[in-house]
Amino acid sequence: MKLIIIKKSEDLAHRLSDAAEAEGYTFEFVSDAPKEGAPSVAGGRDVALIAAATADPAVADEVAVLRARHPKLYVIVAAATDDLEARLACYEAGADDCLAPPFAPREFAAKLAALRRRRAAGDPMPLLAGYVARLDVGALLLRADGRSRSVTKREADLLVLLARSAGASVAREDVLRKAWGAPARMTPNSVDVYVGYARRKLELLGADVTIETVRGVGFRLAPRAAQATGSVSRSDRSS
């Protein structure tokens, strides 16, 4: 697996590149993300790592450019300062992961190893048995009827857990623990945010599967045409 490292912080970029190199990954440094209409500097690369002093709005803008031009790229933002709102802005722009200090080289290497496993995961998995919508975990793409739409790593991990639950409800706490490994900075409210993102992408794709909110329980995958009333609501914050 190959990386492109966008250097906004020289020191941080080299610290992370040392960790990647120690694990056998190849990489190249660039100073800026590719802009609209510019030749792709990310061709052949699997991961774009933005190493910045702060995850300011300009970094979120670069994330959006990368996501638009290279939907299959896995985008990581690493910032030398710990700013929750800035990280959330990067996630909303399309970042798959964000690293905050203190940095642990072994954790960064573990994230890359997990990505490599996902890219080798094989054929797209059906979200719900008997329905068309599928998730290509390796490419981070939702697919349906010849169409596709990119998802982030967290969205994909959420959808994998829901798909493996085969239509059964999954609690927010289980999403945090089983899908995302109980990250310290994520809360049950974070689950609602990412469910909203994934649900919207399914809608935009025209998929025949949606995510339903089950009051007092959590979330489940269900056929779009069979959305129920009563105990189930599609409101993002009904439970």
C-alpha cells in the first residue's frame, strides 16, 4: 500500500512517514492537495495523509478536494493540535480518519494495516439479503444498479456491522464498541451523526435499503419500501 503525504507541518509529516516506512509502506511527499483541473498527483496511491499544524478550514477544504477528485482514496488528517471542532469539520468534508496528539506511531501503523485488510476484503457485500444495495468495503463504495457513491471508513464500518446484524437492531453502544473500537472521543451522539451521513448517501444513491431508527433500541437496515410507522422512525434523534 502506498501513501501520499501532504506536508503542512514538516515535523509531523516526517514523524508519520518514519512510522509508515518502518512498517514497509512506500510514500511520497507533496506540498498541496491536487486542485480541480490539475493533473492527479494521487494516481496509484491508496492513502492521502494531510499532516498539518492545525486542522483549520483550509485543511477541511483540501479534504473535500481530495474526496471529490479521488473517491477511492483513504484520507487521513493528522494535526499537531487537539481541536475537536476542526476534526469534525474534516470528517464532514470527507476525511476517513483523524489523528490527534499525542501521536503513537504503532497506532498509526495499525490503522494502515486495518485499511490494507479492508482493501483485500473481496467482493461487495449485500447490505440486506435479497436486495440490490451492496457495500464494497475495499473501495469504500456503496453500489446499487450500476451506480456508486463513496463512503468514509467510519460509515463503512457502521454499515458492515448493521449488515452483519441481518436486519436486527444494533444499539449505539455496540456501534461504538464493535464497529469503531470504542474511540475515546466518540459518543453515542456521534453514532447518530454518522448514521445520518450513511442514510443520506443511501438515499442519494437510490438504494433499495435504508437505515431505520428503532426508538429506545438503536438502528437497523430495512427495505426502503417497507419503512414502518409506530415503533420505528427515520428521525435521527428519536431514541
